[in-house]
Amino acid sequence: MTYDIAVIGAGPAGLAAAARAAGAGCRVVVLDAGPRPGGQYWRHRAGSAPADRRFRALAGALDRVDYRAEASVWFAEPGFTLHTGAGEVSAERLVLATGAHDRVVPFPGWDLPGVTTAGGAQALLKGHGVLTGRRIAVAGTGPFLLPVAAGLAAAGARIAGVFEAGNPLRVLRRPVPAAKLAEVAGYAARFARHRIRYRTGHVVVAAHGDVEVSAVTVAGRDGHTRRVRCDALAVGYGFVPALELPTLLGCAVCLDTDGNLVTAVDHTQQTSVPGVFAAGEVTGVGGADLALAEGAIAGAAAAASLGGRTPDDAVPAGPAGRRARLRRFAATLHAAHPVPAGWPDRLTADTVVCRCEEVPLRAVRAAVTELGATDARTVKSLTRAGMGWCQGRICGYPVACLAARLNGRPVAESDLDTFARRPIGSAITLGQLAEGDRTTP
């Protein structure tokens, strides 16, 4: 069966797109890698759906579509045929809502057991009810640290401190949506209730432990350091858009204000490939509210393009206005929460920068200074950084930054593209491939 529209991803953007398209009378299939709809934002365990009324409304719309859980798309062909572990799906239009994953930068000890990404710590708690430790330090930059720390504390963990590298007060230089101020006030109250210390201008520069993390060293703006005892660290410096499928399909990408590579879209959320729309974090990190607005626009525009109308005619005014406001606010957040510029200076020659392939900084430096690598792709070829299990999802951003820095230039789009572009969109076993060949859509 060929569907009118295939939506890839069942987070806020994907659900909003599917609801709009189904409401327009389209035959819609939603393909999602997770076991339940909601994405990372509304991740939940079986039988415990989020109370958020927006989720309930959008999840209810799945009754009008073909929703397929645990259907990770590992390859996409022009045309559009999508390959999943359970067979093939074809559609006239695509909406890519593949989300993002944590952005991290290396530091001595970040490969110790007990050190996780902030999103990983939250996913374990939301999806499985598992705490990564009893005394947890939360570090990095960005507003995402607030719900991570609050959620861990509510589940019984003691938070050793939240160490924010940026200056959140910079956000107040521009108008802040009232809803966002109320949200921050709510987190402040929860932090006070759980006696969580929130330090700005502080960075975790090292993790310590013999067999697992037992403490971290935190540096302040003034250069002073102190050791904080903990048995787990959740760290994240924002997010990196998941570009595997957009690049497989040939969609144009561009650099965003936060230094990420993102899928380029027009005002209808259409990519450079006709018939392919994109929404949510894959077009630029901006949070769930922005993703909902973009998803609604993408779903409406994709549906209109099937009916002989131009997508421009279908852009709903409400979501378009929210998108403009929230995109401006996202740019303000990016300016207030950049990745600390000095992180490479804190690495030692032995610091592992690619954990999958155990590539230390020494090897990356030698690839540039001794072997003549001038870009990230050559560094990857010479060191195997980014060739392991995660395929550069964790180390891609820092290796691209290091390659550029060692060559005395800013990070280029081509450096980041080295790790975003992959021939296979997601991990799949040979057994799944064989089973897929015997499965009809």
C-alpha cells in the first residue's frame, strides 16, 4: 500500500504533523523507533501516559492513522520508499520529524561508568524508572538541565548540584514568553523544595574514579576549582539534530545559530527536495512548543500539496505566528547557552575523544600536525573517530571542532557533514534485514 503521507518520528513535531494531515483526509502512516508515541519529550512507560493535554489530544489522533511503533527507518529511497526492520513503506509525501540527540564535549574521565548524557539519564528515568545514581551531578548548558535535575530529584536522587556553564540572565535582554517565565518559576520552586544548588558559570572539567565516577571537578568563571562528590554525572550541551534521513534523501543542510548543522526548510517546512517536509529539532533545536508549531505547518502543507494546491496556501496562521516567536526565542537561548569555547584547552593528550573506537586527543592531533589532515573527514579516516557503534553521534561534533581548531579555522559545514551523512540511517541487524525481505508492508 502506498500512503499519501509518511511521518517519521512520533514526538511533538511528528504527532502534530500526523494529526493535521489526517484531519485533511490523507492516508497517513507514522513510523517511530520508540515503543510508544511521544518522543523524548513525552517519553513514558507502558500504562503511564503523560498528563499533558496536548499529548492526549495528539495521541488520540493516531486512531486515524497507521501508527507503527519500533519501526526504525534505516534507509530511504527517492520516490519515496522507506525501509524498516519490518518491511517497506511507500508514500507520496514525507514529513521528517526525527528529533535530535544530546550534544556533549569530551573532558578527562567522561568515559567512566556513571557518566551519561543528560538526555540518557532522563530517558532511563522516564522510560524505565531507573536512576543512574543516588547522588547525581547535572552539568552542561541550556534549559534542559532544569527538567532533568527536577525529575531525578522527584524520583529520589540527591542532586549534588546543577552546574550551568552559561549565563541564563542573558535571556532577559529580549522579551521572554510569559509561559516560559512561569515554567522557570516552577522549576525554581522544585529546586527549592529539593534543596538543589544551581550554579551558573560553572563547568565540569574532569570526572574521577577508579572503576566508576565518584567525584567531579567543577571550575567557575574565576578559574577556581573544587571537587564535588557524586556517583553519577548527567551532562549535556544542548542537542544535535538527527540528520541521517534528510541527508540520505539529499535534503540541503545549513549551519544554525547554535553551531549545529540543520535541515534547511522554507516557510512551509518543505526541504530542498520536493515532497519532503521537515519539522521539529531536525530543522533547528528549539523545544517542544516550537516543534508542535512546525509539525502542524508541515502536516498541513504536505496535505495541501497532494490536493493540487501550493503548500503556501495551507500554512495555518496560528502555528506560523507561534513558530516565528518561538524561533526568535530559541536564538536568544542559543546565545545565552553556548558550548564553552575553552573546552579543548582542558583536554590532556590521553583524553578519549571517540569512546566507541577509543581514540585519544593525541591521535587526532597527530592526524593534523603529522599526517596533514585539513578537515574532519580526513581525521576520521586516519583515526577511526566516528566509525564505531554510535557512528559519530556522540563524538562527531567535538571531533569536527577539534579538526577545525587544530587547522586554525572555524568549524565548517563540511566538517559537521562528515558525521551527519551516513549510508545507513539507523542500526539494523542482518537478521532484521533478512526478516524484512520476507515481510510485506
